Amino acid sequence: MPETRIVTRAHRRTARARRRIVALTVVAGATLGLAATAGLTAAAPAAADVTGRAAVSDRGDLRAQLIEADAALESAQAALKTASDTAAGVEESGFDIDASIDTAGLEDAATALADEDAIGVVRSMLTDTTVAQTQMVAAQTTALQKRLDDAVAKKKAEEAAAAEAAAEAAAIAAANTPDGARDAAALIAADEYGWGADQFSCLNSLWTKESGWNYQAYNPSGATGIPQALPGSKMASAGSDWQTNATTQIRWGLGYIKSVYGTPCAAWGHSQAVNWY
């Protein structure tokens, strides 16, 4: 599996002046773009001053900016932590999933927004950038988590199917022995036909005589299996696995007895009288 990691960019801005340069560079580019779009002239209002020292109209505006910036930073930190935790979970899962999440843009925006010298229009624009980057990282994280959830669900489904197949194979193997076939027949006769011990006694005598409860029994006449169906292919109506599954043969045989003789004891009486049923 390829190395799984959060894609980050090292931030080693320890000097206050360097942080200011980064913030102002970002905002300058954004401001010029806005000016071009709006068709502004060089006589732009003071609020667009890229130095970031533009006057704030009143303290209420400044307070609102600070609240929005703090909220944006808090959301950014939460998004970065969730991204890191999700990527780590994917890596630990062992699934072959690309766990990379590009957080570089968000880290840059959050670092610039945290600079205390970013005020006025600069702070507002950095707040908007941080919010947008947070949404991008959150979307990548959600998509990655879904890929992991889908992989886990698929694995569980495959394991459940394998366990079910194993259990079914074990049940078939158990029923394919004479004693297992008797047990299966007694259960089906009681549950599906309401036949108790007296009727099963007759059934046991009948099929012991016919096949010894051997699902592989074969008579030169073409009679096949535990109930000695003639031809054996008749039992396909009870299941395509009639040649290898004693329970399928039993279901067909009980249905045949019910439709032709009504009960196992009636079928056993007929067999005793004419040597077939």
C-alpha cells in the first residue's frame, strides 16, 4: 500500500514582519483582481488600501470582523484535525485507499488570518479565504471518509457471505450422512407437514428399504437418491442441487408422498403390498 499522509506545507514563519508580507501579498492580489472586475480607478476608497491599515468605520465593525475571523480560525482548526484523524484512520485500516488531503491552502490562509496586523479589508478578505479553504478541506475529508466506510461495508458483506456459505456447506455435509438425512427429514416432516413420530417411523422404514438413506443411491432402473425418484431428474423441481444435497432430495420425496399417498404410513403400506411406492 502506498504511503498515506496529509499533504501539508511547512510553515516556519517566526518573524512578525514575514507574516505581514504573506498576508499583504495575498490580499493585494485579491484586491487588484476585484478592482479589475469592478472597473475601479486608481481613486479607490481608503478601505481598499493593501497596507491593511485602512480605517475601520467604527468599533462595531472591528468587533464584527474579529468575531468572524475567530470563528473562521476555529472552523479551520477543526477541519484540519478532522482531516488528519480521517487520513490516519484510513492508513491504519489497511485498505488500498489514497488518503491524501490537500490542507496547504487552508494552513496558509489560517496563518495569514491569525496575524494581528491584518485589519480592515485585509482581515475580511482573509476570513473569506479561510472559510472557502475550510469548506474545500471538509469536502475532501467527507469524500475520504465515505471511501473508507464503503470499503469497510464491502468487507463486512464479503465476510458475512463467506460465513453463510460455510454454514450452508456444513449443513449440507451433515445432512448428507444417513443419520443427518434422518434428522433433516424428521424436522421437515414435522415443520412443513405436521407429521409426528408415528409418521416418521413409517418414513424411516420406507426409505431405509429404498435407499438406506444414501443420497447417492442408484438403481439400474434409474431410480435415484434417498426417495428413489424415477428418473432422478424429477427432483430438480425441489432444487438444482438434487444430485449432491440430501435435503433437496428429502423435500422432493416428502412432497411426492404427500401428493400421491397423503402420508408416509400410507406410502409404506403400499410399498409393503407391492414392493414399490
